[in-house]
Amino acid sequence: MRREGPVIFAAIAGLAVIISGLFATDALKVVKDELDQWYLITTAFMVLVGLINLNLLHVRKISQKKEGWGYSIVLLAGMYFFIVFGLMRGSLGDAQYGWAYNATIVPMSATTFSLLMFYIGSASYRAFRARTAEATVLLLSAVVMMIGVVPIGRVIWSRLPDITSWILDYPNTAGIRGIQLGACIGGMATALRILVGIERGHLGGEG
Amino acid sequence: MSFWHTAQNLDRRIIYVVLFLVVTYVLIKPIGLPIVVNRETQRAYDAVDKLAAGSILFVSADYGSSSIPEMLPAEKAVLRHVFRKGLKVIAGGMWNEAGAMHDLAWQEVSKDFPDKKYGVDFVNVGYKPGAGVLLERMISDAHQALLGIDFYSKNFSDLPLMGEFKTMKDAKMVFAFTSGDPGEKEWVKMVTDPLRMPFATAATAVAVPGQMPLLQSGQIIGILKGMGGAAEYELLVKSPGSAIAGMDAQSATHILMVLFIVLGNLGYLMTRKQTT
Amino acid sequence: MDKAFVAGSVLQNWIVALLTLAILSVLYKENPFYRFAEHLFVGTSVGYTVMTNWYTYGKPTIMKSIITEGKWTYVIPVVLGLLIYTRYIKNIAWLSRYCLSFIIGYGSAYVLRSDPRSLVLTQAIATFKPLWVAGDFLKTVSNWVLVLGVAGTLTYFFFTTKRSGIVGAGATIGKWVMMVAFGSAFGNTVMARVSLFVGRMQFLLTKWLHVIPG
């Protein structure tokens, strides 16, 4: 039952969702609403996995005084500060907790992602080459989009924003829709395989 | 080493410095390039504008603090529009910083609307886990799905607006601020398609191409595209903010990047010619 | 002292500015300030996420739903969620499969239930555009681009048939359409990344250095 049990459990849970979609009876609705709530609650209680993994990794690093162990102390201090301070303040929306969040997490998150501007600038300068006909088309489309989506595009040529809109509305939509249709159908096939027990990768290794 | 060889092999730190200087200079000395509202932003604006006073708009912050420069100005502009129209807002989201993002927007916008009260005109229910399943649950019983407490840990029973919002069917429209997954697809398949509810989005520029098929099929009414879309909405609600202020720097940086790409390609073509 | 912990205070602006500069310093080269900020970011983010889940769902489920409202059936998903942590104990790690199976099985069922209508059928129907629009040549051409583009992109991913004849032609059309689509995606990605840095500089120049009013 170590492997078969979870597969059967997943199939029963999934069947409840599918059957409730096919037969709209009050009794099935009650069961499905309850199971929906169970899903939300289960997801909420799984969140400590990241915390435990970080602790295991960084406590080991500190105890063995591996390279950079001082930074591990900073990581754990930051983590426990937000947990303990949060528990003390009693609410996520508390003004002081919000102050700490806006002073630390917001700027660090925003700045880490803002580094991407430099990386994309440097990478596109270095690697974006019109080596083949396909690459040339990609390059031209990118350049037209880059200029057309900003106000200076209209100043350079009044029709440029219209061309940019046309690219987004037609060839972009066509390409992305084709990819998304394929991905959706693939996702549905995988979902069906999971429900009937063919796909078992999520169960992990031995045992 | 030839000029063209150097042209396509500039040290990356030179590129970083030039980008940094251009952004800084244009922010300090803006050019004043005109911003024109595009069709998709206008459609999103018109959809909100059509709602009758007292209608409930569900606003979803499906973005994190990393997308603040694009999303927060858009959310503030939409809130200003909504409050001027006399609409009411339930603010939630599928990303874990949703509550904090709505808090930032409310704290700033409410200063300009002292008659708007928390709990009466605006409720921040914050993030709840579950993504698409959460939305499905909110169609049958929003209070149970949201466990009856808001972002500030207040009970729904203490918030008069929550008495008018029992299920998603009580909202007249959904406006989602999206930057990835979960996002607009969950809203479309779980709520707005089944309930045939008007749905508009403000998307980070990187998410815009992926949303175009949904726009073309009519499942999304209008999209605010990145910081440009936010600037256009600020223009429509006549409240210039950081999005409008940032567009000149955006323009200058895009031109600079195109020049870098052209330089790199010219260097490549000329050195290839020289070797052949 | 109280003024220091008000939103937008001088103290907050200085902390924000120093952390911003610490992370930007990696553009020159990796250094202790960057590593400090990077580790602090990871730790604080995880701590905040834990608190978010506790206050939005963990605590209300236990205190409100189970204890106050008496919904004792909710004990089952709480236990199911906690089973994930058995993965750290070798002898009973297999119990964590029940938690994962429930989440994945339930989510998979929703994919089967909701994706076909909104993300497949509606999208497919929206592709059926008129291939002749009287009096509007641009619209006619555009509709051809859309229809052939979608068909071609789907054909491109047929790897089980020979790339010749109509399949080959379709795949070629799909390839070119995807090149344009990826180019436009790249252009939009550049816009997104630039916006992020513009936002950071706006903060540094307005709230910290007060070079720009605002």
C-alpha cells in the first residue's frame, strides 16, 4: 500500500471533482465543496517544507563552518526574525510588520529582478546575432517591438505602434496560441495519466 | 584588433554603466514624450467605466514585490477610477504577497479619497492558498473559501461590504494584475468564462504576449500592457504617477539597447566579411 | 523613535537604499555586501511566506473553523498536510505520498474539468476567422496569418510524421510564425526588465536622494 494506496487515493479524490462536474446534484456539491476546502487547507499546511530544508542545509553549514557560514547565520536570522516578529504582532497587516516587510523584502526582491535589465542588455548585445534567416526574422520582430511599445516609437514613425499592435494581434497570437493549445492538450493527457495511475513520478523513489 | 572586433566585444561593465547613466539622466531630465492611450487600455477603462455605482469589482493581485514598478501604478490608477465611479472593491489574490500589494495601493490612494472607508468601500482579503481551486470555491461560498478573515485578521462580520459579497457571483467584474502563474488563465477557466463575467487585466510586459490569445478570443476585454499600460491608465484617470514619469527613461533605454544590438550585429557582419 | 517606524520614514528609506545598493553592487563583481543582502533576502522571504500561510489559512482553520465553529472534518486535511513532513523520517517517509497524491490528483482532475472548455475549445473556435473580408484586404491577410499561423505552429510539433508535403509546408509556416512571436516576446521582456530598474532608480532619486520631486 506504499505506492498503490496513494495512487488509489489520488484517483478517488480526482473522480469526485470529475463526477461533480458531470452530475449537478446537491449531495455531490456538498462533497465537492468539502473536498475543495480540504485541498486549500492541505496546501496551507505544507508550507514548512521550504523552512525545514533551509534549516537543514544552513545549520549543517554553520556547524561544519563551511565556506560562507557567516551568511547562513544572516539567512536564518532573517527568517526567524520575520517568523517571531510576525507571531508577536498577531497579524500580517500589522503596521510594524508591514514596515519591516517594506524595508527589506520589497527592495531586495525588486532590485534582484531589476538586475535583469543589465543582463538582458549585455546578453542581447553579445548573443543576438542575425546568423540565419530565422534569427534575422526574430531580431527584426524584437527590434520593431522594442521601439514600437514605447512613446518614442510614435515619434520616430507614426505607424510604428500600429505595426507593433498588428504583430501582437496576429503572428504573435497565432504562434502563442498554437504553443498553448499543444501545452494544454499535453497537460490534459498528463492529468489523465496521473488519475489512472500510469504517471507515478510524484511518488518519488523507493519505499 | 580591428574596430569592428572591439565593437562586438565591449566589456559588459561598459554596457552596464551606459545603461545606468541613461536611465538616471532621463529620470532627472525627462524628455516629455507624448503618451497615447492604446485600444486595449481604453477597453479595460471603458469596461470599468460602464459599471453602475455601488457595483462590486473584484481586484486580484497576482504579482509579487518584484513587479511593483509595473503593477502598483496600474492598481493605484484603477482604484482611483473605481472610487470616483462610486464602485466597491474586494481585493484578493493567488500570490502570497497579494495582501501586502493591496495594502500599499490602499494606503496611498485612500489619502485622496477620505470619504472612502475600509470595510465599507474596500476590503483586502489578501492571499489565500489554492490558486484555481480557491477561485472555484469562491463561486459557491466566498466566505468559507476565505475563512471569514481579511488581511488584517478582521472578521468578515465586522466588515459591512462583506455582507454584500457572499460569492463571486456578487461581483460585477474581475480586474486582475498578473505577472505569471497562477494568473489570468485560472481566472478565465474557473470564474469569468463559467460566469460570463467581464474580465480585464494589467499584465507585466513579459506576460502580455501570452495573454494575447485570450484577448483575441474575447475572454479578456482589455489589457494594460506593462508600465506603458499603467501610464496610459494614469492618463485616462488624470492622475499622473510613477508610470508616466518612467516612460521617458523606458524609451531612452529601449533605443540604447537597439543601438547595442545593431552595433553587435554590425561588428559581426563586418568581421565575418573580413575573414571571408 | 515612533516616527522612525512609520511608513516612508527616513530610517526605512535608508535601509531600502542600502539594501538596493548592496544588490546592485554585484554588477561590478560579487562582494560581501551582495552576499549579505542575497542571504537576507532568501531568509526573510521564507519567513514571510510561512507567516502568510499561518495567518491566512493555518491559524483560522485551527482556531476559527475547527475549535470555534466545530468543523472537525477539517482535522483530516490538517493531518494530511502535516504528513508531508514525514519525508524527513526515513522509516515513515512513504506516508508523505498520500499528501502529494491528494494535491496532485485533485489538481489534475481540475485540469481535466476546466481546461478543455476555456483553453482549448474557445481558443480553437476563436481561430475560425473569415478568410475573405469584403472591402478590407488587410483584415483578410491578417486572418490568413492567424489561421495558417495556428495550424502551422501545431503542425510544427508533429514529430511522428515525415516533414514533407503539406506537413512540411505547415511546419515551415509554423516556424516563421513562431520566430515572429518569440521576437515580440523578447521585445516585451526587455520592456518588463527595464521597468524594474526604472522603478528602483525612481525610488533612489525621489525618496532617498530627493533629486527628483515626488
